[in-house]
Amino acid sequence: MGILTLLLELSTSAEGIEAGIDQSIHNEVKSKHVTVVSIPGLSFIELRPDQLVELPHLRKLTELSAVGSMNIRTSSRTMRDVYVTLGAGAPSVGIAEVQAFAAKETKQGTRISELMNRYIGHYGENKPIEADSVLVPDIMMLQRANENQGYGTGTLGELLKEYGVFRAVLGSSDLGKRTGIEEKKLRRYSPLMLMDSNGFVDKGALGDDVITVAVDRPYGISTNYAQLRSLWEKRMLPGITLIELGDLYRLYMDQEHYNEERFTQLKGQVLREMDQWIGQVMTGMKEEESLWIFSPEVNSEAARAKAYLTPILHYTTDSRGAILVSESTRRQGVVTAQDFTSSLLKEFNIPVPIGLMGIPLSYMGKNDVLAGLVREQSSMQMIYRSRPLMLYPFVTYEMLALLLSLMYGLWN
């Protein structure tokens, strides 16, 4: 009976995704907009008090926001896994070759919109694909790689679409301009978080549309922050806009070509530009809006230090400082990626389907949250570093003791 009840609940929940939409929820989210800023390469190293002295807007944001550290541990510890996991609401794997493109772009000489029509047919009821739509033409490869996972890839995007939430993705972490680099240097993984089950995102601007030539920067390009802000100001209601800032990621990917002084100089410049843009977004937010900032992948410096948890912040115009609390981890300040997925659904009052692993995050008012999380991260780093030094000798001793006992027993 218990199994039958569970199957009935799952069936009912799945039907809710497809058809059972409560019209009252539509009315509640009409004026809602959520901005999600993803910063690949950001870690708690960049948010230490001595670093924030030169980043006034980020410092203010950390003081007013609900702050936590997110566990993004995946099989490859890469952002492609994290984006797919966030989109599915369950641990998932990404594939390096599966990336997103604007419908107007081409791949190996074929227009992306034509590839989508070839692979999955026309979108919806023969609805034409808009030129500024974002598409994932190799969506079936991703679905096959995660076929045993819960509701499947694109669950978050599918639910948002069903409840009338407009989805947009801006920015990427491409390692150069699209026209001058090979496919393997594209980094178009962020749309995997908001795509629906067919690999569609309503609107977006990737790669060359939101970068500018900068010969003194890694890979000769830099984020066009003015263009990002202009596109963000045209946000749709109700809607969610995911913005990826790729300059920090590009800098660390190109780190081997710089001496320490030049690298530090460039990193400071990248962070200051990012800080100024975040300040503009905060100023431009309305009362009913919400801002999330997170990192889908730590930089190499943080990885070497075993600082694998990444910062996550939630800010609204009436925020007063708090710590994020997760019922999944039962540990203040430490949350899971699946909790983040469920929290985004909660932003629009969309019911979290039974079977999704995450639990919407709650908040507890607290002062000096960031400093406490940085200290806790340092303690965890010490444990990570000490564990091999303690475990390896212990395991070796156990093996030798067991082997000697076995030999003694056989000899007797």
C-alpha cells in the first residue's frame, strides 16, 4: 500500500508539471522577477575581509544578504555538471560537447535553429524559433547520460515555462571570440540550468553579443558590462534572468601566461569591474525583485587549498543580513545545489514536485555571517588536508596487521 501511495503521489506530481497549473499561482507571480548572477571561479578567497575593502558593493551585498556556502561537489567538479544539476534538481552529469547557442548562430556550417528542427522537430505547435532564442541542439545526448535521474534534465526550466515564467540567459565564459576560436574553447553551459526538456530557453545573448575586444585581457576579450546592463533592464515579467560573468574564469584559465604581479593586477581589475556592475544591478532593483549570486566552479587556487564550497548570496531590497539554512544538510550556512533549485521555484510560488531532492532555503538573522563562513571554510580545508596524512598510515598499518595475522594463521 505504501508503494502504491508513493507511485500515485509521483504520478499526480508529474501531471502537475504537464497540466495541473493553479491559475492563482499565475496571478501571484505576474510582477515577479528574479536575477541570478553566476560567477565561475569565485570562491571565499575573493570574499575575505581584506579583499572586500576594495569592493564596496560586494561588501555591502555580503552585509545585507542571506549568505551561505553551497556544496557543488560533482563527478568532475566542473560548472557543466553544476548547471545540469541545478536544472534537474538532482545530481546530474554534463557533457563537454553539449553546449548552448543562439538560434541565429551556426555550427559546422548549419544554422542552430535548423539543427533543432532536424533533431527534435518544430518547437511546440509548429511555433517558429525566434532568432534570439537560446537552444541546446545536442539535448538528447544529455538526456541519455542522465536517463536514470528523477524527473530528467530541464525540470526547472520546464516548470518555469509551464507557470508562465519568462527565461533569459545572458553572457558566457567563452575563451575568445566565437568567430576566431574552435568549438572546444566555447563555454556555453549556463543555459543548461534554465532550458526546458527540449533544450529551449526563451531568450538570450551569448558569446560575441556580450563581450568586447580587449587586447590586454585574457584571450583578448572582456565582458561588455554596459551591454549586459542594457539587456537586463529589458527584463520580462514574470521572469528569471541568468547572467554569467566570465572574466574571472578566463583569467584563471590563462593564469600560466602571467607572472604573479601581473596576474594579481588583472584579478583586482576584474573584481572591481564586477563589483561596480553588481552595484548598478542592486540600485536598479525594484521592491518585488530578487537577486541571487553564486559560483558554479571554484578557481584553481581555491581547489588547491581544498576550498570546494562556493559562496551563495540572496539579496532583496529589504534584506538585513542573515545566514542561509538548509533542512537538507541540517547545518547552518551549508546548502546543496538541489536546495537552490527548489528555492528558485519557491520564488515564483511554484510547488516543488514530490521526488525533487532539494528543500527551499530558509533564513536566520545573524551578524557577521561571511566572516563565520570563511572561518568554517578554513577549518574544513584543514580537515581535507589532514585526512590523507592520518588515513593513509592508519590504513597501511591495518593492512600490514591483517596480512601478518593471516600469515601467522596459515603457518600454524
